[in-house]
Amino acid sequence: MMKNYSEQLKHPVFKVTRDIISAEKLEAYVIGGYVRDLLLERPSKDIDIVVVGSGLALAEKVAERLRVKKVSTFKSFGTAHFRYKDLDVEFVGARKESYDRNSRKPIVEDGTLQDDQLRRDFTINALALDLRAEAFGNLIDPFEGQVDLEKEVIRTPLEPGRTYSDDPLRMMRAIRFATQLDFTIQKESLVAIKENAERLKIVSVERIMDELHKIILSKTPSRGFKLLYSTHLLHQFFPEMVRLKGVEVKNGKSHKDNFYHTLEVLDNISEVTDDLWLRWSAILHDIAKPQTKRFHPKSGWTFHGHEDLGAKYVPKIFRRLKLPLDQKMKYVKKLVRLHLRPIALVKGNVTDSAVRRLLNESGDDIDDLMKLCNADITSKNEFKVKKYRNNFKVVEQKLKEVEEKDHVRNFQPPINGKVIMDTYAIGPCNEIGVIKQSIKEAILDGNIPNEYNAAFQLMLEIGNKLGLKPQKNY
């Protein structure tokens, strides 16, 4: 018996579309993600309607009936889009596709609903609901996509090797859906992805990043990264992360696998933030460990300086992956560079001076830095983890106390270059930088308070040592 979902299609978009196609004897169907999410009882804000005929013409008529003023049309793709209240609605003509091996852009021809379903990436995305009045809400499921939803399986309508070779981005999408939905990828599909992994090179970095970011923003992103690694997709665009994998043993001493450690940190931070760039800082925090790895017979393995070298890698990685090179990149770079500093405070005595310096360097990102450092505690030893977390609470309290007392977050010394030049009647010179830096260091070390008068007196002392003569007697 054919399943019917007319009760779930009460939105005006569906009813108006039904009325228009019934009057004009057209065929139109809701297809893809909206139907999948409806069956999974997940919210969806994107409606895709496939039309046997012109999607552009039907979109204009539906928009007019709904009193939508702006319709965006893309004639070369045969699609039209408009927003209605909180929904994105897209109309497209049914089509069939064929591919050239050197491009993921298909040769498109007009087609039937069956042709359109056949070109879909996965069975769960080929589900359609009829919008014709006589069959309104009927589920059209030629590839048993509903069974795959129930079994929680990602499967392709066509032979998987062909599906992935035709459009290699579908390999990223398979892993993205498996991660987001917590589904399993069919075994034959996984094999085909690995066999076609190098085909990903014909896909633009921007499209790859779109899919990767959806994986990173999922509830448990490590699942996606493990699949990307095992299928060799990660090797195609993120070799720096691949190099983290593996454990070396010398004289019976080993280090942890930094690939799996990174994924554990990423999952940990994902429990406390949805911020994409804070999650990126978790991905990149140990990225330079392979290059800084050294073995010492007494102390074992070390990774000295990996935080500074990692910070240098951040702009290069962002540039290659076409990620923004603005404040977002600088933010990630800063967190990578500073991620060991709070941990060093935990291990040693928490001095006011060290706290002031950390507050000054991290500025408004101190809270995010502490989240990253908390996420970085991944020892299998529960006692050790508990001890570290308790010590972190001490550091956090100290940060709060010092900030309230000294106000050094993002601070600039109370004596600026103009005051120095006016006092000594000098122009721009090296001595001004020396005085400003000395005042800043004195405040951070706690030798003077962060106040104008104290800083001015110190300026006079330093100026005297540098041989500068003030214009007045102080």
C-alpha cells in the first residue's frame, strides 16, 4: 500500500502549488532533503520542488499567489528560488544528467521524475511526495529510501562507483550525512569512495570546505574525520592532519596518537560550543607536532615549540583551504599559539605576573582559550584528568581576580608616545619604544599599578637612564 503524507503538507507553499498544477495539468513533487527530514521528524527550512516542465514558470506563479515580491531565477540551471516567511523554496525542472570524466558539472537534459530521482546522490535523498491533487502526499520511493532511513544506511541509487566518479563531491556528502544523522555508509559505498578518493581533486576547495564545515559542526565530528581518513579523502585536501596519525616507539617509550587525540579534543570542545572557528582551533592546536617530535633517552618524546610552529602554519593552511584570512584566521592562530599557556600555569605556581601576561595576550579570547585547554585534557587516567580540571578552576579564579584588580585585558600602557614626546620635546625615536615597553613590562610584572601617575614616574626614571632631559622639573 502506498504511504500518504498529505497531513504533513499543510503549508501554504504546498497547497498553492497543488492548486496551480492541477489547474494547468502539470506534475510537481517535493523531493530530497525536506521529505527525508519529514520522515525522520527533523525540522527543515528548505523545500525543493521538482517540476516536469519549467520550474521557472511555476515558481513565478506560486510566488505571485503567495504575494512574494522577489524571485531569483537561474536560467542556465533551470532553477528559481524565493523566501516565504522562514522557508527557502526552490523550483527546478526535472532533468537527467550525464557526465564528462574531467568535470563534475553534468550535461543536463529535460527528464521525467524517474530520471530526476535516478540522478540523486542517495536513496534517502531521492524520496518524493506527489503534489498533484489526485495523489497529493503520496510517497514515491523507487529505491527503498524509506527502508534505508529505518535501517540508518547511506546507499546510492546507482552503482556507487559510478555515482562517486560522476560527481566526487558526493563522497564528502556521504560522510557528512553519515556524521550528521549517525548513519552507517553501505560497505560497497565505502569501498567505492576509497577507490575514487583521488577524483576529489576535480572538486573546488570551496565546495569541499562547505561539506567539511557541516561535518565539523555536527554533534560528534570525530566520526566524520575517521571516515575521511579511512577512505583517503582527507589525504586529498588536508595532508597536515593525516601526518598526525600514528605512534612511534623507542626504547619502550611511545607517544599518543596525535590524530586520535585531536579528534578527542574536537569532540570535547563540541560539547561546549557551536563556534566553527573555536572548533577549528581544536583541529589545529597540535598540527605541528610531527615536525617538532624529538626523542630523548631519559625524558622520552617531546614536541617543544609545536604551539609556535603550529601558529605559523595556520595562515598557510587557511590560504590553501580558501578559508577566510581575516579576524577568524587571526583568532585561530592566537588560540593555537597560546593553547599551552594555561596548562603551564596549572603545572606550576599561578603567579599574578604570569596571569597578567596571559590576560594581556589573549584579550577577549581568554574564555575561549580556557575552553580549548579544558578540552585538551584527554588522559585515560581519570585521577589525572580530575586533578587537572580542579587546577584549571584555580587558574580561572585567578584570572578573574587579577582582571578585576589590574584591568590588563587588551590594555595599553597609560603613558603613550605623545606624552613621552611632549615631556622630552623629542620626535619619533627608538627611546620612545624602549620607555613604552618598559612601562608595559613593569605593569605586567606587578612592579607598578596600571595607573597614569605611577607609569609617569617610571617614565622619568627610564628617561633619565637613557639620557633624556624633561622640559619641566618633576
